[in-house]
Amino acid sequence: MARVWQLLLFVLIMAVLIGLPPLLGAGLQNAMTNMLIAALFAMAFNLLMGQGGMLSFGHAAFYGVGAFAVMHLMTAIDRGGLSFPTPLLPLAGAAAGLLVGLVTGWFATLRSGVYFALVTLALAEMLHSLAPHWEGLFGGEAGISSMRMPWGGFIFGQVIEIYYLTLIWVTLSIGLLYAYTRTPFGRLTLALRDNEERVRFMGYDAHATKMIVFAVSATFAGIAGGLLAVSNEQANYELFGTHVSAQVVLHTFVGGSTVFFGPAIGAAIFTLFAYLVSDVSRSWLLYQGVIFVLVMLYAPLGIGGVVMLHLRHWASIPWQRMVGPYAGATAATLLMAIGTVMVVEFLEALFSPHYVAQRRQAETSWPAFERFGASWEPFGILTWGPPLLLLIVGLLILLRLRHRIVALWDEVQETAETAARSGA
Amino acid sequence: MREDRVLDLRGIAKSFGSARILEGVELTVRRGERHAIIGPNGAGKSTLFNLISGQFSPTSGSILLNGREIAGRPPHQINRMGLSRSFQITNIYHRLSVFENLRLGVMARHGLRFSLFRRVAALRAVNEESEALLQRIRLEDRRDRPAGDLTYSEQRALEIGMTLATAPEVILLDEPTAGMSQEETHYVIELIREVTKGKTLLVVEHDMNVVFSLCDRISVLVYGELLATGTPEEIRANRAVQEAYLGEEVA
Amino acid sequence: MLEFIIISTLNGVTYGLLLFMVSAGLTLIFGMMGVLNFAHASFYMLGAYIAYSITRTIDFWIGLLVAPLLVGLLGMLVERYLLRRVHRYGHAHELLLTFGLAFIFEELIKLFYGDFPVNYSMPAYLRFPAFSLFGADYPFYRLFIGLVAIGMFVLLYILLSRTRVGLVVRAAERLPSMAEALGHNVPLVFMGVFGVGAALAGLGGAVAGAFFPTNPNMALELGVIVFVVVVVGGLGSIEGSLVASLMIGVFSSFAVGLNWSLARLLDLVGLGDWARELGGLMTLTLSSISGTVPFLLMLIVLLVRPAGLFGERN
């Protein structure tokens, strides 16, 4: 039964991913391309983090290396009549990711825990600080740009063509990553995360194993970077930046690192939202940070983890009693979200250079400002009252409902435990 | 006579900094025997196990497994040469299923160490062997539970199963009954007796009843030195042992 | 050449002392709690911005005094209400939380102060040359930054080695459960140390922000260098981070003025032209890779001696 549902969900998602983009504008098509790339990057990262138990703070290194490799290949094709099928360009990213991943992985996996994270951080920062000065390899500060060549009847001039090319690559890559979990080595990767010492005492070379996990992860990160290069037709040193490494961490943990598709969910949500709200708000990154910290505090397993928890206990959840509190909590969260957004946007408006200039010109010292298509008084009760009220009411509801939900879940856990004890 | 010696420790010494843990340990384990190492806390028993299994290298001395030097080799190589150990503090894969915990060992023995292009579900021999092992440690009805969810004595049984999974010739068990009730101890000892048939067993154990009923020979380690080795009767009768160690408990 | 050496040394030492002000707290917190605090450099940035706001509205010296206190308080709140919550999920989770906080702090600063540097500077009467060297004036304020750092280090040292509080802190660092069993309130000590570490970083920001640019990137830029410092010095070692701070500081100030390259090095054995033909890494000058070398150093330390120069533990 579960398999049928999974298949259905898969078909549905693929149908949307295939059928929807032609109906959208180029902007959204491009956003969806970026979404797919971010999803693959997060999945590659999570092979290392979620399955191998190694937290990397420098995955931008492999993403960037993949992108630059593709740019060099693209340039060679463009300039020198090298004939290479354009759709296979990301292979250069994979090869570069694998190569650099093997070498750096050998070093990085000598260490574990915080020290591993610091090694990866140092690697990426080295590239980030070196690239702008290395004209030949990274094109200096400006980076490298080139052109995609037509191939096999495709021009690759339109966004939609690139979207479908990306879709094929991402689907294939995620399929391979899924297959990986079903191999003996995939199982060994999980064991490594749980207990590296025991792995060694079972006859496995833990260091070599970790190095290969690292290299596979870097390979797929390289493909993701390569796809970005194919899409943008350029790459520069900022691909190695701390922000790139940070984004993939955020995506993965919000989506849920313990669930296979979790990182893809996180990446999809964040990149799509970023595109959708970027015109409306400048504070998207702030919201993203807040969401991440809230997830870390209250749902450490991420969105995917929460979903899995519900699926696992589906039968024993007292839904009739649960629906009420859940609906209430959702509504309260929404109230608080609206309140927060209003406060942040008002502050943003008040502290913007635009408003400061307005203040200088206006006769009254604090002129009204524009937000959400309306005009607001900087010190008006109608400005600050509603969002504060929303925040307080939402918080009170959440605090009340929290105990009810926790109590109900305790019941669920108890049923699960008794079921386990009786050997079911 | 040579073939009789599976494990041979010669002049083993180990120091951490200025602290000497082991000094001049000479020990021979014969093929097929069940050999116990006893001694008071801090005598160096666990260190000895760590040296044999490759966790640390000895400061001096040599360890021969079937005549081949293993001192200083990494644990995974020693394991592949046919020596497998269990841990005093349960050392399992908590989030993986009981079956998976065992299968990982079986996979290693089949040389599937870097197998990226085969489906694990299609490995018939590996899966059958793992199922059989699961039955031998009597955890069939826990097959798909995460190992972390098992009771303590079930985890101890799994620990032994994982040690056996690589089909070792020599088995090192580090306090297999630590922290168990009498009933559980009895159960685990029967299990050990059964699953180590035909293998060589070296065990560290505190429970003297267990030691004397289970083992063919006993070595006594006191303050990092080997005091005596012999059959249970010989050890019981040994005056030095009685004075140094057994006196308080057996007399 | 002599001028270059003296000026670079002075600049390097003062910059190193500033680095130390920020890294001291980070390494202390790591040593005690095992938490690698990604938000630590954010405290430095917050110190600068708060001091800037106070300077603009009230007075520079009050800013210098109040900013560290406010930042320290914030640090204590972060430890008490956020970090402690996720403690049970393990160190990786704590690290991720501080990472998220660093993200939020940066965006909040951008929200209130905009994306561009703010005009935070020292009062006019502090803007005088300390002395003249080779016809160039050396700003007094650079020395002032160094003096504040030294004063702080002396104070911290006395506090840790001579007082009862210091004794408890050191006990809690070595054996938290033992210190707790002896009746000391270890969670309170942790909170206090976190607060003091944050306040130090805040002080660093308040002092240095008036000389170096105060912008939303300053946390990230300094943050990665501070990581280098604590790793090279040995995570958890205060003395180590002092030495490493000075090392990195002096190196950075020398490197920007030197156009050495591998090719020039090979000139010595007559291979310079060959190297220049190769290009790439060979012709990169030291000044252009001065930002890269610290990370290379950090990498080498992590791989060869992860305990750092002065660390005892791995």
C-alpha cells in the first residue's frame, strides 16, 4: 500500500515538473531550474552529512569546481571547434568534483567532528580567496563566461530547453543517489555514521570508506555546479563563497537530513520562496535564518523528519483529537508569521535609505511610509498594534496548544512502545 | 605443536606516557580452547584486548596470529586475518535494524567492502547467512527493529552476533555478561557456548562462576603482569593467585 | 626597507591583538563547552554597531563601555535560552544553531543599518599621531586598540588564575560533572563564560569598528580569520590563541606589502623564467594570496597537529 502511494506521489511530482514549466514565464522557468540545481546540491551534501555523518562547511568548493570545469569545457568547444555534445557538459563537473573530492577527501576524512567541519571550511575558503587572483584558472575577479553551442538540433538558447536538460540530469542524479542507498556500500555508509569504530573492527578500512563517500558526494555537487554553469553560461569566484556553503546547510537541515528526500524539499521550498518574495521583500534572508533557527530549536529533524514521524505512527495517532490542536497551531503559526513579517517590513521601510531621504525633505519630522500598498504612520497605533496583537495572540494559542499536542504524542509513543514489546 | 598455537603474545608491554599498563606479558592461546583472562580492576585486561585487536599498538613485544605478526596493524586488517572482538560497552549501529547490524559483518567477510554497483537485496548468500546468524543469536522477532530499541541483554546478544558475523577463527569477548542479572547471564553464557563451538575463544570476565564453568584455561593478570596460566583446577590451587586476587572471593 | 619592517610589525601586532580580543572568547567557550560558536564574530560586529549608535546619539566613551555590556548580556541570553535547549541533540546541533544565529544577526544589521559601511569613527581628539617615523605619522588609535587588548588580557588572566571564580571556571572546563558534584553551579558558569566571551568580542568590535570599516560583512570576514587563529593556537588554549593572533596579524601586514612569488623564489636557482612561462600558481604574488595563506596554515595544522600549537587535547 505504501509503495503505491509512493509511486503515485512520484508520478505526480514528475508530472508537475514536466508539465508545468511551459505554462510559466521565463523568470519562473529559470527559478525552477535553480530550484532543481539547489535540490541536487543539497542531496549531494546530505549523502555526506545525513548518511555518512560528516558535516561539511565547505561544500561550495565542489560546487564551484564543477561549475568552472564546465566553463572551461564550454570555452574549449566555443573557441576551438572541440566537438562535444552540449547536453553532456555537466560530465566535466562530475569529473572535476570526483577528482578534487578524492584528493581533498583523503585529507579531510583524516579528521572527524568539528575538526572535519573546519578542514572543509578551510578548503573552501582557500579556493574562495585564491580564485580572484588566479587569472588563468578562475578568470580573476570577473570569472569566466562563454556560450552554449547548439547540438543535435537543439539550440539551447531558451530557458525552457535548459530547464528540461537540468530536469533530466537532476532526476538521473537523484535516481543514482537513491540507488546508492541500496548498495552494500550505501549500507556501509549508514553504519559509518552510526559507529565508525565498529566499522573498523568489522574489517572495513574506515578512512578509505569515508574518502569514497566524500568523493561521491563531491561528484554530485560537481554535477550541480556544472548544471548551474550550463544555465548561467558563466562562473566566478563567488561560487566558492561562504554563503554558498551556508545555503546548502540551511536547505538540508530545514528539509530534514535524516530523510532521503528531505534536503530536496528544503532546497525547493527555499529557492522558490526566495524567487517569489524577492520582488516584494528585501528581508528574505532574515526570514530564512529565523526559519532555520526555529527548526533547529523545535523540529530538529526538519520538515522531512516531521512528516516521516507522522507517517510512521499514522495508524496510532488519535487523529480525531489531534486535528483540532493541529489546526489551531497552524493558524497560530500563521498569525505569528504575519505579525513578524509586518514588523520586519515596517522596520525595513523605516530604516531604508529611501525613507531617511524622505524624512530629510518632509516638513513634518516623521512622514508616513508606504508598505503593502498602504500608507502607515511611523508611530501610529494602527501601524504597530495589529502586528503586535497578532504576535501575542498567536504566541498564547501556541503555548496553550503545545501541551495538548505533546501529551497526545506521548500517548502515541506509548502505544508504539507497547506494540514493540509485545513483538508486533 | 606449533599449529596448536593460534595466538601467541611475546613480551608484550604497553605504556601510556609514564604509566606502565602492561609489562612482559607472555600468553599462548591454543586452537579451539576457551581461554579466560581474569584479574582485578585496572590490571590491564582491556588494554590487552585493545592491543590484540589493533586498537592500540604495543610499546614493545610481538603478537602472532597463526604465526603472522599482527602487533601494530590496524583493526580492519586484523579482523580480516580472522580475529574479531566484542566490546565491554555495547558498540552497535543504533539506528540500523538488527538484521543490518549483522549483515554488515557478513558483507565484510564476503569482501563487499567497496561495492557500489550491486544491489544489497540481491546478495543471496550474504542475506541467507545473516538470517541464519540472526536465528543463532535468537533475535528473529527483532529483525527489523532499530538496534538502539533493544533491551540491554538483547543488545549484548547482538554484540556477540556482530562479533561472529565476520566468521572469525579467534573470538575476543570483553565482559560479555557485564551488568546482567543472573538469569540473563545464564542465557548469554549458553549462547556463547553454543555459537563458539569449534572456534577459539578469549574472554575477559569478572563473574568467577562463569569463568570456571565456561573456560578450559585461565590466565590471571595482576598489575599489568601475567601471574599464572592454567586449567581452572590449577588456578584454584595456585597460591600466588589466591593471595593476589582470588583470596577474597573464593577462600 | 627598515621603515616597512617597523611599520608592518607595529600594524601586525595591533591587528593581532585585536584578533586576540575576539578569539579569546571563542577558544574559551570551545574549551569549556565544546561548542564551536559560529556566531562569535557576530558579537564583534554587534559591538561595533551598538557603539556606533551610542556614539552618534550620546558619546564615544559611553559606547565603548555600554556596547560590550549589551553584547555580553545578549550572549548570556543566547546561551541560556537557545544553546541550552539544543544541548541534548549534540555538538553538531549546537554548532548549526549558532550558525543560524550568525545568519540572523547579519541580516538584522542589514535591516537596521543598510548594506553599506556606516560612518563610525573615533572622536577628533583621539585622531592624532603617536609618533613620527621616517617622515610618516603613526596613528595613536592603532596603539590604543592594542592597549585595550593588552589590558583586557591582563584582566582576564588575573581573573582566571587568581580568583575563586577563575578556579571554578577552570574546574568546570576540565571536569564539568565533578565541578557540579562539588556544588558549583556549572550551568551558571557556562552562561557567564559565554557572556564574557561575547562581551570581549563586543569590546573588540566597539574599539576596532571606529578605525576599520564597520559594515555587515565584518563578522564574516573576521570570523573566518578568527577560526584560523583558534585552530592554529589550539582549540581551547588562551595562550595559543594569543600567539596565533600575533602570528597571523604580523603575517597579514607583511604579506600585503610583499610581491614575492614562487617564480621569484625559483630565480635563485635560475628557474625563474621557466616558472613565469608556466604562470598560474607560479606567478601569484604573496600580496595577492595573503588572504589564502592563513587558511593553508589552518589546514596544515588541522592535518598535522589538530591540537594546535598549544592545545593539549585532540
